[in-house]
Amino acid sequence: MNSTPDTATWHKSSYSAGDGGDCLEIAVGNPTATPVRDSKNPDGPTLRFQAAAWSAFVAALKTS
């Protein structure tokens, strides 16, 4: 179930494939959680990560 409000502003990853595949989107504006979804299935499930966990994940990606 997608518990992110319909008014959420979703942003697609700049690393998403240009052919429409492998698209990840996050919703910004929530200080405690980062919702993540597959842009090809916007009505599908949404994963939610605690803000600190998401920040650590992104930082780790930048160093690899």
C-alpha cells in the first residue's frame, strides 16, 4: 500500500536509464522518512527509509 500522500513531490534519479528502465524516484519534504518508488509503477508499493539510513546509503554510493 502506498502511504505517501498524493501531494508528494517525486524526483527521478539523475542516474536513471534514458530508455525508461531502471527508474528510481524519491519524495522529498519529510524530515523523518524518505519514500522511494519505481517510477514505472507509481501506484505500486513505496519503500520508506528513515532519513538517517537514506543519507548513509546515498553517502556510501557516492564513495563507491
